[in-house]
Amino acid sequence: MGLAKKLNNYDVIVVGGGPGGIPAAIAAARQGMKTLLVERQAFLGGVAATGLPVLAFYDRTGKQVVGGIGDEIIKNLSKIGGSFEGHIPCPIHNSFTPVNPYLFRNVAAEMCEDAGVDLLFSTEIQDVFVLDGKVTGVKLFSRSVVYDVDCTILIDATGDGTAASLAGAIYEMGDAKKGNLQPVSLIFSLGNVDIDEMLAYIKTNPETFATPDTYGEGIEYTLDYFLDSQSFYFTGFEEFIKQAKTNGDFDIPRDRVIFAKQPNKNEIVVNATRVTHVDPTDPQSVSGAEIEGHRQVQMLLNFFRKYCPGFKDAFLANIACCTYARESRRVVGLKTITKADIDELLVPEDTIALAGYNVDIHQAGVGLNLLPAAHAIGIPYGCLVSKNIRGLLTSGRCISVEPYPFGLTRAMATCMAIGEAAGTAASLAVQNNTDLADIDVKTLQQLLEKNNAIVSI
């Protein structure tokens, strides 16, 4: 039993300091809410603090569809050399935004403090207090101390829907037929990469970046993209994986590697580990994934050095603090985004954020499906509001979506836009002493647009 302490009451508590939580906390605090942001790691950023590029600031038309606090984070990062100037168009991913993971942590924390957010690091949520179907507070645990904290609104930005689950919210996991979840990955970076040698190879061997049949029509790289951009997001080297498999040097369920050029000179960030059949809500399952993820990092390091042009003298520069899940709980809301909404490219009247990525679904096997959406789709406010627990909002990738559109809404920039909407909605509910389900969505939209968020195409 830990030492029990009582913290002051908060208007808004945000659990999870990743792409969905940081803007939520900043938005609420900027609207005058007494706001607490709880993060299980000792820093902010979540998957953005791995160095993985941020996707989906632009949609396939080239239009910027995420602004507001998310865009502000990147601009502040660019000022200190933590990103390149502006978001970079990409024929595969629509756009990508390289980030220095360590500087991202610094910028996020500074912006939270400037907004007046109280930060509580290295802290897990242990329970959620619910009275008559409404959230009244949370129980937190850190370093043998247990905190009871009252709040008016709770925002779950954990990615796993942990707080919502503890509150008793209805949720779903996996696909409708078998409950399968997309694989988890452990992100890492390599330093001392000879970028010029790597580019020289692909210039004479453009087939190395040819896209597979599981990618949608029109999704393909051009050589100019790699040669003319200040950075690039690369998917390929299938020929080297085949060689390595033949030689017994590669057993990872991947048919190509994915990596991006970092803001740091001669450094790339790699998204090529893949651990399948993992339940992100099961500690034992996650522990096994961590072990396997680190094994795969070593195998990939050896693979790059032995087989890939430009990597002979590369070294392991960074490994993320943990594996990150693509998919976990999806909390059922007052509204749910369906496959039909994606097929029809709907931007409904109650849209509070835009999702401008592709439908990106990693298979349990070696490949992935990447299907383009012609332009951004809208995320209705009701997708953030728990269907059965009052005072509870979701943010980031655990909002209410079906499995197919989830492949589009889970991108980091989209999660940032959702987060700003959640924090702003929470402030309106507190200010007007109203249920989340009853706030005026047009007022919410107007306030978001006033703060440079984008809610329409």
C-alpha cells in the first residue's frame, strides 16, 4: 500500500502525454482551465519522442489539414533545429515532418509550462472514480505514492484507452471477425549513415523503392523525390532482405524496410521491427514484445551494415524507450467513423478535426495495405465523447472508429488535432457547467478556428 496523498481539484485531467495529450492539455489550460497532464514516462512526446516523423499535416491534395497547437509545436521545434522548415510533401505518406526526438520533448514541456499545465511524470493511472455514471476523479500511482485527484473532465490520451477502461467505458479491440490487432514496433535510429552513397544506389537502382501490390493506385515514389528533398521517407530494399533471408540473416516479418532522414546530420530513424500477436493491454504480452523488439533491432543493425549501401559504418544511435502499439482499445462514442464515411470522403457538419492520411493497415504477416483517400475526412465531435460515461473524452487513436478507418485516423498529426479539440471541448463544458454531450459544436468549431486549428476543407 503506497503513501496516500490528496492533490488539489482540477477542472481537466489529461492522462497520456503523447500527440493526443499534449495539445489537449495546452488547449484546456489556455482556456483558463486548471489542468493536470499525467504521463507514465519521464518526458512528453509518446511516439513522437522516438524520432518517428509526424504524418498527416497535409492530405493527398497537398492541402494543410492540421494547424493549431500541433503546427505550433513543429514551428517551435524548427526554430531550434529540431525539424526542417515546413512539412515535406511525400508521394506515399502525403506529407511527413521529421523531428528530433529529444528536442521534441523539450518543446512540448516548455509549451505546457507556458500554458500553465501542471505536469506529473513517471505516473500511472490506477483507477477512475465514477459516481452516478459521471467521472469525479482519478487515482494515480508514482514511486510508492498514491494520489487521489478530483476533476470535472477526464481526457484519455493513453492510446490504449486505459483511463476509459478503468472508468467502465464501452470499448472495442481489433477487427470485427477475429479481434486481430496490428503489430507493434520498436523504433530506433542509426547514426553515421552515408546518405550520398545510399542515394547513389537508388539512383541507379530505382526498382528498390517500387511499391508493392498492396499499396493503392497512384501511391509510388519518384526518383526526384529522394534527390530533391531536404529529407525523405524511404520504403524499400526488398532485394537485400531476400538476400539476407537466404543467408539466414533476417527472420523479421517484413518484406521491406522503412526509414526516414532525420534533422541530425547523417542520421536516420528506422520503423522496421514488427512484433505480431501482441495485446498492448496485457503486461506479459507487452514484456515479450519488448524482448523480441530489441532482438530485431540488433538483427536490423547487422542487416543494414552488411547488405545496404551507405550503412557499412552506421552505429546504433538511439532506441525508443518502449515498443509502441499501432492499435489497442477504441472507446465507443456517441458517434463512430465507419468505412462508408471513408469511402464517401465525408466531412460532416460537426467535424472538429481533419484526418488527411491514407488507410494504413499493417498485416499480421510481412506486408501492409496502404490505400489513399482523395482528400481529408472529418472527425465528428461525438467520436470523442464516451457513449456511457459522462465527463469522459477520448483523444488520439482511442477515439470511436471502426477498424478500417482507424488505419487513417491513427496518424500523429491527426491525433494532435483531435487533442486540441478535446481540450477545447472540455473547457467549454466546464465554463458552461454542461455535459460534454450538450456543448454547442458550432461554438467549439469557432473557437478552434480562432486558435488556427483547421476543421473544414
